[in-house]
Amino acid sequence: MTRLQQNYRNVLLGIRNAEAAAGRENGSVKLVAVSKTFPAADIREVYAAGCRDFGENYIQEWLAKTDALADLPDIVWHVIGDVQSNKTRYVAERAHWVHTVGRLKTAQRLSAQRPSEMPPLQVCIEVNIAGEAAKHGVPPESAVALAAETAKLPNLTVRGFMCVAEAGADDEALRRQFRRMQALLADLNAAGVAADVLSMGMTADMQQAVACGATHVRVGTAVFGGRDYG
């Protein structure tokens, strides 16, 4: 077993332990391995260990990886970075999930550009849960309305909400942010949109996210290692 494969298994074990500690069903939380900046060969290694869900932030980099890994038919691509208007067509044509819909215009473009022969694109509305100026997403008070409008579009399926919690927040603040996300999901269902996904929690705050109802955790560093952005 390679180092990356062992890392992947360690993270999975951590998720299962977090599920047990929270009294949740084993396997109720999906790991999305965040592979941005890492080569296709690393993804292939982790795939061989059993991972199928991979998250990418940078569209141009991700496009090259979809070509390099086209022989892996059951790989599931999650776009977890901001989708600019000039990149929506690529995402609509190749992604399975988009976690970062923060504008109705983006949703409309993704729906219009999704090929008719493909299943609906699975989307989450990105919520700027801590109101940080440097982060994307809608304010919490606008999230349910945007999700309800997006759910009317023909080639998308709204699955729920995504957030990036405040960096450096203590456990209490993290739990407060994640619980607000949980409440938003309940509000969305009450508004008539059947949604079941909370994409929240990363390497540093995964335990708290699972305790507060996360269904998808996005973990990069603990799987692939530290990143060199140079």
C-alpha cells in the first residue's frame, strides 16, 4: 500500500469514528478527496484504494485531469471552486457535482449548457456562513431563496448547501456555523425542495462538521499532503 493509499484509509477511519461518536450510521458521510494542485497520477493511486469522489477547485487544471483519467469510468468529479461565467460550459459538460453555486446566473448557465443526454447536474448552494469578505457564497439569509429558484431549472438537481467554515474558529464557533447550515437545510425542505446534502468540513474541522450533520466532507491535505502553490 502506498503512502497516499494509507492516508486515504486513515481519513476514512477518522470519518467512521466521527460518525460513531456522533451516533450516526456507519457510512452516512461521504469523503470527497480534494485533489487540486496534485497530479493525475496521485488521483489514480487514491482511486485504486477505493475512492471515487474527487474535488477540484481550478477549472483549467481539472479539465486536463478529466482527459488524463478518462479511462476511469466511475470516477465522480466534484467542482468545489468558484465557477466563473466563461467556465460554466466546461463544468456543465464534465462535472457530476458543483458545490459552489452562489449566483442564479451561474445556475442558469449550468442548466442551459448541460448536455441533454447527461443526467441532471447535482448542485449545492454555497453559503458564506461566517460573512467573510474574502469568501464566495450567498449570505445565510439568502440561501434558501436562491436554492428554491435554482431548483426550478430543468437540468440541475439541488441537493443542499455547502460552506467553508471560518478559518481559525474555535470549536464553539465552528459548531454554531455548522448548526446554522443544518437549520438552513431544514428550512429548504420546509420550503418544498427535497434536499439531503450538507457539504461541510475539511481536514481541520471534519469532526465538528460530522457531529453537526455533514453528509460530504472535503479533505485534501490529510489525503494528498501539503500543497505547494508555487
